[in-house]
Amino acid sequence: LENTSATSENSLVSKIAHLTESNRTLTDSLAVSQQKLKSEKRKSSESLQDNEIMRERKEREWESRAQEKEAELKKKIKDFEDVIVGLKSDLKVKSDSIASLNRDKVASSSSLESSLK
């Protein structure tokens, strides 16, 4: 009976040792998996941050380009407005010149008519 009891006890001790080793292996495996998961989460987070930084950088570049284009267009509009003002001024000078020539012509005609009478 003692021999059977000792054998059963040895068998239980062996099973406990085996289960303890299996538990240690599973615990180690779980720790490795958790480390991998943390690493992947960190990489994913860094990637998202990098993407956000790149998106913000692109937005600033596009905004800057849009402002440059707007400034260029405003300058072109101003230049065209200046040309129009200049043309109006030239037209006024020419119109005044033509009016003066017409007055001179009328005066000459009147003077000619007077001398012919």
C-alpha cells in the first residue's frame, strides 16, 4: 500500500512539475506575444502620427501655393487696371486734342468766311 501511495505521489509530483513547466512556457509565450502586440501598436501609432504630420505639411504647402497664386492674380488684376486707367487717360488726351483741332478748324473756317466776305 505504501508503494502504491508513493507511486501515486510520484506520479502527481511529476504531473505537477509537467503542468508547472507548461504554465511557465505558456506564460513566456504570452509575454512575447504581448511585447509583439505593444511593438505593433507603437509602430502603428507612429505611422499614424507620421501620416498626420505629412498631411498637415501638405495642407500648409497647398495653402501657401494658393496664397502665392492669389497674390499673383491680384497683381495681374492691378496691372490690368493700371493699363485701363492709362488707356482712359490716353483716350482723354486724344479726345481733348481732337476737340481742340475741331475748334481750331471752326475758328479757321469762320476766319476764312469772314475774309471772303
